[in-house]
Amino acid sequence: MTPVVLHTVFEMLAYAVGFRLFLWTRRALAPAAFQQEDHVVWTGVGAIVGAALGAKLSFWIDDPMTAFADFPNLQHLLEGKSIIGALLGGLAGVELAKKAAGIRTSTGDAFVLPLTVGMCIGRIGCFLAGLGDHTYGNPTALPWGVDFGDGLPRHPTQLYEIIFLLLQYALIHARRHALHEPGDRFRAFMVGYLAFRLLIEFIKPVFYLYPGGLSGLQWLCVAGLIYYVRAVPRILRALFTTEAGAWEPR
């Protein structure tokens, strides 16, 4: 298989596995997330539409010179996407759909495991896609550097992300009872992932530098973290403190 085909196969596998896990999670791990069946439809439509739009918008923001090359030819505009934009767009889409449907319960906890596993599978495809995927890291002298096809050993940032996602989920699951407020597991997932991406982008190529020395994706991470800023102290206490107040990252 070519790198493009491999990437597509793993992307489709990520969607399929993530959907099956969502059906299981909403009953086994987050039974309170959806009180009625039609709530699943509303949030699902909002998530899909918002994620699709957000994924494209984030690509345009991160690499505008490539996205708008040969404009008004739409070819480049429709090529790229980013998981950061998909997550933030999906979040916005779900919130708007819930408001339209009058859904007052938090539904995010049902998405934590599906997103974690789906994103890990997708990153395997990104890793196998090589340079064409634009998810690789900067050159490195570290012994685990990977040559993606240009003769330079680079940070395998796709693998870093997989490791982070798995460790993050293990922590969230272990502390799920401390994250007792509805939606806090999802908030913990989003805060952790956005903070990780904000930092990991410093060892990845920057396609367009914005004010402050940050890439477009990093500014999107900052915006997402600001959105969750009021919940951050509560999330950190739930994840890392015991009732006695001692730090215990278990």
C-alpha cells in the first residue's frame, strides 16, 4: 500500500472503532451522559458537522500559504485538516446542537475513550504516511529519531502523541470517581491534550509564524485552554490530589 492509502485505511479504522467504542462507553462508563435516544442524534450531528468544519478551518489557519495557494481554485482549501480543529469544532457543534435541542446534561464523558482510541489509531496512519502527512517532528540527534523519507532523523511526534493519549486515559480512568462532576472526564481530556499539543508543536515544523512566535495550531490550543480555564484547578485537584491533600498521580 502507498502511504496515502495506508493513512486512509487507518483513518477509516479510527472512525469505525471509535464509533463502536462510543456505543459501548455511553452505556458502561458514562450512562448518565444521554437521558434520551434522540439526544445521541442531536449531539452526533453537531459533533460531525462541527468537527468537519473545524478540521478544515484549523488547516487554513495553520498553513494559510498552502491552503490559499492558487485561490480561488478550491483544491488546496479542501486538502488538509487538523485534529485540534476537529476537537474544538466538534465541541462547538455539540454545544450548539444541545442548545437547539434543549439538552441540559453534559455528554462529553461518553467521548473520552472513543476519542483516545480513535486518535491513537489515526496517528499510526499519520506515522506510516511519512512526510506527506506533515505531522512529523523537527530533526533530532536522539537515538529514536525516524527518517520519514528526507534522510533526516526526526522526532516521531505521532508516536509521542500515542504514548501521551494512552497515559492520559489511564490517569483519567483511574481517577474517574474523583472527576465526579458530569463532563469533567472530557474536560480533563481536552485540557490535557490541548496543553500537550501546545508544547509538542515547539518541536514540529512551523508552516506560518503568527505573533508571539506561535503557530496557528498553538494559538488554537491557547484559545481552547482559555475556554476551560475555570475548570482547570478543579480538574488538577481531582487528578492529582487525595482527600488528605497529598499529590498522588496514580
